[in-house]
Amino acid sequence: MGLRSSELQLTTIPREPSFGLKTLSRHTYQWWNTLISMVPRERVTWEFFQAKFRKKYISQRFIDQKQKEFLELK
């Protein structure tokens, strides 16, 4: 089984973890393919992926809660 085109694109990005898109769920994988089909290839960087992924899948409420938990560590 070969790599999908989006896996090939993302794995060429420096500082990208080796697991890349292989760990994404089917739904997330479809979201990613749709996203990169609308964006010029030169804009698809690791930072771009992180920003879009966080915006789509990690709510501000979750981030706020984790920051609060971190600050309350003893």
C-alpha cells in the first residue's frame, strides 16, 4: 500500500513528526485533503497544519481548562 498524496506532501515538511497523517482518523484525513486542495502548496507548512488543526479540533475552552490545570499544579 503506497502513501497517499497528502501524506507525501506533509512528510516533506521540515520538523514534521514521522507519524504524519498516518495517525489521523478518517474524518480528519478527509478534512485535511479538502483543506489542502484549496490552498497553494507553498502555504502548506507544519505551522499551517498546526494552526488549522488546532482551530478545527481543539476548542478555546479546552485550551483554557488545560492552562488552568497547569497553573494549579503543585
